[in-house]
Amino acid sequence: MKKLLITLSFLIFIFAGCEDVLEKTPDGTMTLDKVLNNYERTKGLLTVTYGKIYQNRDQIAFVMQPIECFTDNAFWAATYNTYDWHNGALSLSNPVINWPWSSPAERLWPDFWQGIRFANVAIENIPKSTLITDQERNTWVAEARVLRAWYYMNLLEFYGPMPWIDKPFEPDYTGWNDMTRPTYDEIATIIADECKDVVSSGVLPNRRSSAEAEFVSNGVALAIRARVLLNNASPLNNAENDLTKWKRAADAAQDVINLSEYQLVSMADYKSMFVGSFRSDVSEIIWRSPSSNKNINNTNGVNVSPYPYANIPALWNCGESPTQELVDCFEMTNGALPVTYNDATHTSVTVNPDAAAAGYSESTGGDPYSNRDARFYTDILFNGSNYGVPTNCTQPVIVESYVGGPHGFNDNIYQETKTSCTGYYSRKDKDVRFWGPNQSGLGPDIHWVFFRLAEFYLDKAEALCEFGDLDGAKSALNVIRERALQPKIEDVPGFSNSQAYLRDRIRNERRIELCLEGWRFHDQRRWNILDPTNKLITGMRITVAEVGPDSKPTAFNYQRVKLRDYQSYTKKYQVLPIPLDDAKKMTSMTQPEAWR
């Protein structure tokens, strides 16, 4: 760990090297006095604390590979990190989630700890500056405290509970072997109390203006608190099912909901949360990345190049392709789930009668994609989808993902591909306007959403369900369902007013509402559902059954096909191990149980 907890002089080198106000290039020997006697350098203590936040959804697991592909929601073809992950390659010496050409290759562990280090340096030293106002001093320290909680939340989600460090380590620190792992509840409580204390201080606004949207707020602090307490109450970290933890989680989610500055957007404006200018005021967003991730259209989208009306460049890779399992989670408009799996391969299904009544059919000439939850059409591109009109064009792109079609089914899962291996393409944070005649990079910006209000209605529903308040859980769940234009949960076919039934439907709702946003990875773990029943994924292989006089397909055959088995469902995949080099330096820190 010592190698990743850098000294103050190196910290100053990082941010001061970018400041125009410097009279000379830093040599790594700048004293603290020189930092605190310069306004911009003092502010830079906070600036670098923000700098370790992951900005793009497709830059966490590996270059261009969204972490959603490490789940059963999406598939990424080729033999890179996601292939190794699902092939069971995770080990003490191979974290898999890494960038092999960087040093250290490990990404998440050092970045989260460096963020904590930067925050501690800022918290301790910003108050010493005499060049900033009292308001700036209080605000910047409060921001650094929230950011420290953010990095701890991320550390917890990937690596489990870690010691709470609230002071910068001195360069000659030697106490690594004395560090011990706390319980999850202990560290979650510290983070929750820290966030609540910042909010209670009244220093930060509940919501930032559009001009300051990149900075944390009370809304962010309460969102961190709610997510941490939900994780703390979840089965992975609450084996004894302590109901008081679920009640704390429900109350924390309610604290976010109570902030009048945030409201759910309508279904008509749903797309605005993911596509559009960073400075646009979207009432549901609590915090999102200021960095535009619009290039995700080129690395994880549909290939618009076959467009017959203009010469449009080809994308690099279709990347994350939604699985059939994810598609099966989207209800019909009457609230019925489409199918029930007949066996462990998910390739044989029974269409649920109420779904059939709403028009669902996988028979030749049938249509499995009409009358679905409105979010399906926002999030997923499927055979027959109207993707919209590229920039400077007049005709829409119609997705044709059948075998032999312009966006046809790809049977080769072992190499990068421009066409999907599942029969589907991701749409949620994509926009066809990225493409235009002879050019790309056009259209609106795209920003990864860290927190939005919908999550906390789902948090509340889950926590109240587990606490035993089924009426409260249904009420919170229905807020999200009704926004999506779906019937109330008690009105769906086959409804059962039981905890088990409601739990399943809340988890399904969360999987749909938050799909392709990066949170399924943590949900699968905290729910303890990494097991052999989730060890494979499937796609829909569509072939032409009939063609019309114009040689255009008029009917299709639908075949569910297994893509591959996964070996990423063992307990070793629930919590990542401490990287081997640092584990050797911290002999009193225990590895997660499965790694001992």
C-alpha cells in the first residue's frame, strides 16, 4: 500500500504542474508553506481529490469494456478482460480488472486509495491557508469529506471493509502490518455518520446549480450514505439478516427522496438523463460525470455504416450487447413477464399466458418485441428498431439483426465484432446522431450518471420489503413503475402479496431501471446470487422465414442460443482480494474468506 499512498511533494507536483501561475516547473521539493501561500495551489488540493473519480462507464474494467459486461446483462466479444473474467482467471496474482501496460497494472485498488489520500491531504491542510475565505475553507473541506466517502464506498463495493483512514500517512509511516480489517457494519456506520455530519453542517447546498454540477452536494452525500447502508444490509454483508440494518437503509433512502430539489423526470424525458449537455438541468440527476463519454457510440453501439442513404464510417466494435436474459426482464405493458425458463440452458422457454395475451410470440412470424415496457425501447436496440436519423441525414436507421442482415447475428464470440453475438445492441446512453456522412463524433454529449433519484425509490422498496413492510415497499416500487407507464405491482398478472414474490419483482425492477448503467455488478454480489444458476448467457438468433415481393423480410424465425458458460460465479468472485504485493505488506489484514 505504501507505493500507492504518495507523499505530499509528489501530490503537489501532480496538480501544480498544470497551473499557469507557477513561476517555475515544480521539482518535487515544494514546501507546504508555498502551497498554502498561493490561492490556486491551495484550491488544487481539492482539485486533485476530484481527479481520481472514474469519468467514463467504459474505462473501469478495461479499455472500452463497460463493467456491465462482467455481469449477465451484457456480452462483450473477444478474448480480453471480460473473457478472462468469465473464464475463471481471477486470482491473487491476476486481478483481471486491470490495464496490463500501466504500472501498477491494478487499477481500482490504487485509484480508490489515492483518492482517499488526496482527500485527507486536503482536509488537513486547506484550513491552514490564510488566502481563502471562511466560506471557501468550509466548503472545500466539506467537499473533500464527501469525496473521501465516495472513494470508500467504491473500495467497499469491490474489496470489502477497509480501515478508516482520516489522516495523511507520513512518508516514513511503518504501521502497515498493524492494519486490520473492520466489520462491514463498522466502516459503513463511519461513512454514513460522516456524510450525515457534512449535511447537518449546512455548508453544502442540497443541489448544485448547472454551472457547478461537477461538484458534490448534500444530495451526493446522502446518496453515498444510502447506497452504503443498503450494501450493509444486503445478504452478502448481513448474513444474520439484522432487520435494523434494513430499517437504517430505508430511512437513508427516504432522506434522499425528501430532498425537494430532485424530482423524477417523465418517461418522455427519460433519455435526457443519459444523452445531452452536461450543463443541462435534469431534475432527477443527483451527480454525474462532467466528462463526455460520447465515444461509447464507437466502441459499444450499433454499426450505422450499412446505412444505404449516405457514406457513414464503421464503428470500431459493437461492444456490450444486451443478453437475452436482460431482455426477458422487460415486462409486457400489462405487467406480465414474457417467459419462464424450462431448463438450465435458458434455450427452452414457456411463454407466459398473460404475455401471449399481450402479443408476445417467438413462433415463426411472431413478434417478441411489441407491447413491452417503455424502457425497453429506450434501452435496447432489437431487430426492427428505428434508431433515429443520423446527423445531416433524412432517413432513419432501421436495425436488421437477423442472420444475413446489415446488423446481423454474429456466431463468432472470440473476436472483436461490429455485429452483435446476442442479437441486441445497447441504446440507453447511445445516440445515432454521433454519426453523419463521412464523419463521426457528432451529436450530443453523453455522461455517466453516478446517482439519480430513481435508485433511492428502489433502495427504499428493497429495504422495506426485507424489513417486512410490504405496503411501504409496494408504494415505493410503484413510483418507479408508474413513471415507466407500467401497472402498479399489485395489478400485474399473478401478483402475490408475499415477501418472496415482492423481493423478486423489486430485484427485476432494479435490473431494468438501472440496466447498462454499471450497477448490476454490485447488485449480483450483495444479493449473493453468483451461483451456478447464473453461469451462462444466451442470445436470440433470428433468421428470415418469409420475404415479400420487394425481397424484404416479412416474417422471422426465433431461436434462443447459448453463447458461453461462465466460471465467474464462485465465492471468490464476490469480493476482490487485496492485490498480492500489498497483502504481503499488510500481514494483519485478512483477505476475504474465500481467498484465505
